[in-house]
Amino acid sequence: AGLAPWDGVRWVAVAASPEATHAADITDTLDRAVDSLREHRAYLAALGGTMAEPEPFLRGMAESTGERFGGRLA
């Protein structure tokens, strides 16, 4: 249609990549993330299973990622 291509995207962030090159230390903020997710009761109820309880789910993910990036929660 004669329009110039949009070149606005410079970075794309992807979570849980097995080839991640960096991570953010969330050691001091994990509890706030858990509290925030816990407020989404209908969402968690619909998930069910192990993902329905935010603390072990989020902590497990953060520990797993942290092992690859210096041992802190990430």
C-alpha cells in the first residue's frame, strides 16, 4: 500500500527460554509477586493443580532460573 515498514521493535523479551542470556534478581520482591498473583483467585481456581498455589509455583520457577544465573532467585 506504499507504506514504509515500521521499525519500532528493537528488543523482544521472552520468558523461560532455555537459551536465556540474562535474568533479573527477584530475591527481594518474590513475596510481592506471590501476594499479587494470589489476588487473582478466579484465575488460580481455573488453573487448578500445582499451579493453583502461587508460592511454590513461582518460587520453583525462580529457583530453577536462578541456578543458571548465580544462585539467586531470578
